[in-house]
Amino acid sequence: MSLLELKDVHAYYGAIEALKGISITVEEAEIVSLIGSNGAGKSTTLKAICGQVNTTGTIRFNGTEMSNLPPHQAALAGIAHVPEGRRIFPRLTVKENLEMGAFSVRDKKVIKQRMERVFDHFPRLRERMTQTGGTMSGGEQQMLAIGRALMTEPKLLMLDEPSLGLAPFLVDEIFDIISRIVRETGMSILLVEQNAAAALAIVDHAYLIDNGRVVM
């Protein structure tokens, strides 16, 4: 059984059909990329998986039917979503942003342990624990957004355009860290990218999305 399976998934924004029968799978401990142009349906696919748009078809995660469950249920099930544009809390510190990622955890020792693991992946965040998110560089904010998602200890991490607006050397650094996370934790990653060359360099397989359909 695949960790994640979408079968003939259609997604709608009101009367507009954004996904037209998407079928993809993600296995455990692998990186899968969705590539394609703007408006192809890549981001909508991630939103469909975590219950942010209306869908028909089958979305199964870790053996459980997820179709049209609310986003917080997807998060509790083990799906973490880093949206396009990072969406950190700009007025909160790095530490406070990370703590927000552990919203469902009550044990302070567990939160501290998870935070230490995030700092192992992103040492720069440790150096900026008391800095507010809005004053950080774009690359640092992307690291913070990924770190906040890792605080949930997900089985599946979904990243939407992590390279957007970053210098090439930072893109390489972020993608190296993504690869290392999979190797060290066995987590699966579903990666949305317009930078096809960067994505294809690290993924196990990819789907080309066009006009709401998988075309390759």
C-alpha cells in the first residue's frame, strides 16, 4: 500500500474545475515532485490532499480515506504543508514560530526534542532563535517554514515552491537539506516546483501536470 494515493481526483473552486482526474502515488521514504507551469494545478493538488478545496475521487493517506476532511485532521494524521510564500508569523520569533508547529503537543520535553532536531537540520535557526520572522532573509524564512512543519513530525511533508525567490546557492542548500531529511528520517516528501532541473536532481519520480491533468 502506498503512503499516499490520489485516484481520479477532481477539485473545484466554486464552479471552476481545477483538477480533472489527477492520479498520483507517493511511497514511504521517497521524494516525488509535481512540475508544470503556473496554473497547471500543482498547488491545488496539495490543497486537495490537506482538505483546503472541495474534491471528488479518492485521497488515501496511510490507509485512511482523507477526502474532504478538514485541514487540521490532515495535520493530525501526519501531513505537513509548507505553502507557497512561506506564510510564517512575521511578528513572532523563530522559537515562537517553531512552537506554533507543535500545536498538538502538550509535553514541553517533546517540543524541546523536536526543536533540537530542527536545529540539527537548520543550524542558522538556532542562531536566530530570538529574532522575529519578518526580519529574516528569504532563505532563512524558508528554512523556518520547513522547520515549523517538521515540528509536527509528519509522515508526509508537502513543499510548495520552496525555491521561489531564492538565490541559486540557497536553492541548492535547501534541496540538499530536503534530501538529507528523507535519508535520516524516512519521511516522504511531495514537492511542487517550477524549477524542474532542481527538482528532478533529487526526486525518485515526478509527475508533469498541465491544465489539471497528469500528462507525463
